[in-house]
Amino acid sequence: MITAFKDTLKVPDLKRKILIVVALLTVYRFGCYIPVPGINGKALASFFDRMSGTLFGIADLFAGGALSNATIFALGIMPYISVSIILELLASIFPFFEHMLRSGVEGRRKLTQWTRYGTVILCLFQGFAVSVWLENPAHFDGVVMVNSPGWLFRITTVLTLTTGTIFLMWLGEQITEKGIGNGISLIITASILSRMPVAVHQTAQLMSAGEINPGLIVLMAGLIFVVVGAAIMLNEGERRIPVQYAKRVVGRRVYGGQTTYLPIKLNPGGVLPLIFAVSFLTFPSTILRFANNPFLQKLAHVLSPVSGPGMVLYALLIVGFCYFYASVIFNPEHVSDDLKKYGGFVAGIRPGKATGEYLERILGRLTLPGSLMLTVIAIFPYIIMHIFRIPYLIASMFGGIGLLIVVSVILETLRQIEAHLIMRHYEGFLKKARAR
């Protein structure tokens, strides 16, 4: 693997792409320290420390700490991701969006343009909601977050936050086009990884205070390796179904006749089930935390994943959304129709409806273990919080959305780098077994 990293510097084109990615991500991280004018940054950071584990803490994790520091990238790239997910869901429900998604380059270009417009509209709404929320001291136990509230502050905040997200969207597209890997995913990964030094610093503080002993540190380090290995297995696990193609004679050429395979992922939905499950669970609990009623505040704690009932509800939501996204992302009917159209068939299964039913059974058998494995990785940080009595930011290194995103993005980026190396006759990151 060390040799492969050295080989990346020997390929001028690949070296240039990697340097572009590093430079643009550095620009992004610099922007995460430029504050929005008129906001008490220290008081807001203290508020987010108390709200760790809620929707605020998760949003700040995806923003790389920009939300708690009230910087120009406070909204992060999540508005763009949210609009993209909504349009993908609409494509699975309405034939118009499905036809656009399957109509080639032109349809995808139009869908991307709609995603940009939707991102701007969502940023304007979220920016205005954030400005109004910051102006009310009642949300922060009487602490004043905005020194000069009013329409000037609101307009300035909306324009600043919207411009910041649009710039991130452009930055991600430049990384995808001129660099290597998916730009939007790399920005989210950089945001999550930027919180790791803060978590290490908190761990060192707890260790110096005597709340964590060195033996526990060694155990936690071992658990991180185990969880990362499980995340890699979940991300890479798949069932390969052999598919044969019949020979077709078109003019003087013969097409088909080869055998390939159809991969079905162990977790087709990726981290999308986690994102929706945690949003469904933490959004009402976060809203209820601001109520003055003791019963509503107790209900907010029960709905939070930190509590026992909330953790069980969170696990059930993850399993449910795993089945939902598995049926949306991998449609057995469409796959069987495409196989039949191009002369492909599964050995021993009749083409058409029988193939679709067979693929649906396989998908159901894979989704159950995949969803259970995803659930264990998702709730593991909250279990660690209860056992070791550590803050959420430290526990988030042991699983959850952040770890799964980082693992999947790094694997995909390394896969693209490896493809460049192999194409230029260099060895990749994974050496194949030698024939004896």
C-alpha cells in the first residue's frame, strides 16, 4: 500500500488531481473559520456543547463545526444533499422524474439544474429560520446570541449562509470535475474528520482529569478498529448472481454469449436509512427540548437516542428505512426487464416475472442481515456513551453516520485512484494472490 501511495506521485495527471482536491478542501476548511457578523460565537459554541447527541449536534458534525462557530459555511452542504435525496425519492414515485433520471445525460443535466435551484430555495428558508432562532434569547436560557437583532441582521445572515452553501456546491462540482472522487462526499468527509482532533483533545482532557484511565484508552482504540472493519464489510458486502447472455447475430457481428454477474449490495441504501431515521427521531425531541413543560422535556429525553426507549425506536426506524430504500434503489422488476431486453437471464430462472420474483427474494434475504448490522453500528456510539460515560463527540468515533460516510467515501476514492494506477500499469492498493 505504501508503494501504491508513492506511485500516485509518479503519474502527473493523477498527482495534479490529488493536489486540486487537497487545495480545494483547504479552501473549504479556511471558510469554516470566517464568522457571520453580529453573532456571539462563544455563547453559541457553549450551547452546542450542551446539545450534543441531538439534531443540532449531528448537523454540526456534518458542517465540520461551522454551525456551532456561526461561520459562513454554517449550513454546510446538507441542503444540496437534502434536495438530491428528495428528487431521487420523487423519481421512485412519479414517472415524470423517473423518465428524466433514466433519459441519459440530458435528463440528468436538467435534474442537476433543478437540484441547484432547490438548494438555493432551501438555503433561503433555512437561513431565515436560523436568523430568527438566534434572535430569541428564550431559546438559549436567556443568553443573548445577537447583539443587534432586526431585519438588517436577518438579511445579512440569509445572504451570507446561502452564498456559503452555493460556494460549497460549486466547490464540490469542481472537485468532481477536475479532481478525483465525488466532491460533495469529500466535503462531508472532510467535515467529519475535522471533528476528530477535537474529540482527541476532549479525550486527553478527560484522561488528565482522571475520568478515563490508560487501559480504557487501549480498549477504545481496539473497538475503533473492530467497528471500522465491520463498516468496511457492510459497505463492500454483496451477493453476486451469475447472469448469462444469449448470443445475438446483428449483421456480421455476434453479440453476447458471455457470463457475468449481477451484484446486490448487502446494504443498498448506504447511509440514507440512518440520515432519515435520525432526522425522524431527533427532530421532535430537539423541538420539545425548548418547551417549558416538564412533561414535554421528559418526553424529549425519551425520544432521544441517548435514552433506552429512544435507542430501541431508533433501531426500528433504521430497519424500516433499510427495507424502504432497498426497494427504491434496487427495483427487481426494472432489473429483470432490462436483463430480458438485452438477452440476459439467470441460470435456472425464466426471464421476466420469474426473474423479478427471484431477485426480490434475494433482496429480502440480504436486507435483513444488512439492516441489523447497520443498526448495531449506528447505536454503538450511544451504547459507548452509557458504558464509558464519555461525551457524544468522542463516542461518535465508534460508529454512527459519520464513520460510515468516511469509510464509504475513502474506499470509493481509493478505488478510483487504483483504477488510474492500474490503467498506467502500476500496482494498486490491493495485491492479488500470485499463482503457484
